[in-house]
Amino acid sequence: MAQVVHPQQAVDIRPAAEVQHTHIQMPNLPVVDRQRIDTVNRRTHPAIRRAEHINQKLNAIITPMYEFARETAGRMKINAPFCGVPFLLKDAHHAITGFPMSAGSKLLKSFVPDYDAEIVTRFKDAGLVRLGKTNTPELKLAYVTEPEAFGPARNPWNPDYSCGGSSGGSAAAVA
């Protein structure tokens, strides 16, 4: 008979300060080299080239921020936990100063916030390189990402199919 483990027994619930952390390398995620800033650029430039290439077919990224990414990659905090890891923001609620935030809506297409959302500030502080903003359903209300304002995000495995809703642009970009 299999032994039943109570959920609290299976998880280390000690305060974070008491836990000994080890370095874990995520699959397909480059190990962070905290010694050299050129490592950040070696991640950023290929990620931008790949995004430009796939976006032609998938319409996953509606606000490319490639020049911004190149500029900010050179000013990263080398000791940030995700220093130089390429990242895409969702257009629905990730406000960033100077870039449109439409939530997939024609009505909001020209809205450009003059502030960073708290989560965007935290992404920045974590060292993530923001490459662009992804396609979303209009006002996050549909089950598919096919807003009139930007057109549909395409499924990378079969462009004749939808890639789903809410985070359809994000899903297409990472697939």
C-alpha cells in the first residue's frame, strides 16, 4: 500500500531566511553569468532576431520594444536574479512609461501611460529585458486572441488555428 503524505510534510515551509538555496538551471534558460555584461547582450540580440522572425507569421508581439531592450540591456544590474533574461509584457495590464497599452482595444490603441505598473518595476528590478508587448483579446474578454485592433495571434503549430485567449500572444511567442 502506498504511503500517504500530508501536503505540509511534502513541502518545506520554513521561512525563506532559513532555507538553504541552491542554483537550479531551468531547461532552455541560459545560466546567468553575473561577471560580464556582454552576456546580457548575447541573450538580447538573438532573442530580438527570433522575435522579429516569428512575429511575421504569428502576430504575437503587437508593440515591439527592441531598441528599448538593446538600450536597457546595457544598463542591467549584473547582480539581479534574472539579469539579461529576455521577456515579453502582456499588453493588457503591464503599463510601461512611453509605450502604448491598448488591452487589444481600438478605443485604447493610442493610450500611452506615463508611469510603470508596479509589476513592470519589479520585472525591471529582477533584471528581465523587456522586448515588447504581446497580443491579447480585446479588453481580455474573449476566449481567443483575435482583436480587431491588431488582428489575430496565430498558433505556431498550425496557423489556421487559434492560440487561445487572454495570453494568446504570449503563448504563440513562447511555443
